[in-house]
Amino acid sequence: MKSFIRFFASNHLLANLLTVAILLLGLGSLRTIKRDLYPNVDMGLMVVTTRYPGASPEDVEINVTTRLEDQLKGVDGLHRMTSYSLENISVLNLEIDPDAKDSEKVKRDIREAIGNVAAFPPEVTDNPSIFDVKTENFEVIRVGITGEIPYVLLRRLAKYFEKGLLDIEGVSRVERTGFLAREVKIEVSEEAITEYQLLRPVGGSWGDWGISLDSCRCNIRPYSGCK
């Protein structure tokens, strides 16, 4: 080490030229090196979610989870598969082999295998949701809107704010959370139900709009305002 230092100490010109070359190489790399505050990283994970309304965990496992697993077992490049059969929902976590030569092909094969699953119960009206776990799908900024104002107005302001965010260049997606589900409450008096048989006509009117009473919350209680 001492001889190395002694060599450059006795050759000032060479040491200066080497220092300048290193600085120029560093400055040149700044123009070509990829810089990203939030780099896009593929985690090699996929999450498959299937909703089965009104089903117990056992029914979900037999009628949904097992069928998906049987199709996915034949996919090359799938390293590990973990499934959860819960009430009303099936969740599969898929881990792609990190040594797979073409991870995108593995993902296409996974989507194709899931698409080949048929004969789901009639209650499963939506196709399985496939979420590709990447950093680009993670939230970067979370914004909360609160205020001492009616919820209807607050919801409207949030939608306007969402539209404004989407108009900003570079914003690809905005997800809303915390919104209350819309519901309809019907209040009729017990006397009116008995005298006019209102429940059947009310149900029929909802049916004309394509809404079943099973999807609505119908509160029946004494209400003196009905005539």
C-alpha cells in the first residue's frame, strides 16, 4: 500500500490525469444513469380474489378455491401458491419463481389458466380479480378530506377533487377509500302494510328498476307520518 501511494506521490502528472478522468467519467454517468424517486419494481407476486356472495368458507373452498388451484398447478414458473377460503371470498397468493426466465410469460399463463376455470356457482357473477403486485400499483400520496359539512356535500367535493387530480400530468390513477356504500331505507307503517298491502307493490317497483329486495335494506317500523 505504501509503495502504491509512493508511486503516485512521485508521479504528480499521472495522479492528476487519473483524478480528472474519474471526475469526467462520473459527470458523464449522471446524464445516462436512470434516476427515479419511485422506481417500478416487480415483486413477482400476484393476488387472485374471487367473490362468492352468501357462501360459507367450506363452500368457497370446494366450489372456487380448489378449482382455481387445480388449474394453476399446471403453470410452469409458479413457485408457491397460498390460498385462503373465507366467508364470501376466495384469495390466492401466487409467488413466481425468481429464477424464471420470462416472468411476464408466467403471468400470462396464470391469467390464461384462471380464465379456463369454468362451472363456477351461479352466485359467482364476477370474474376473478387478478392483482399484479408492483410498486407502480402502490399509493404514493394519501390525501384525506374532512370537514363539518353534510356527508353528501363532502362526497361531492371528493369527486371534484379526484377529477382535478386525474387532470394533473403524470397522475395515472386515483383510488377512493372511505366512501359509504349507498343504501335505500324504506319506512312504512304497520297499519299501512296491513290495510293496503304496501310491501308487495314496493317490492315490485324495485324490481322494475332492476333492483332486488335482497340487495336493499328495508326497515319496517311504526311511522306515524304514513297515511
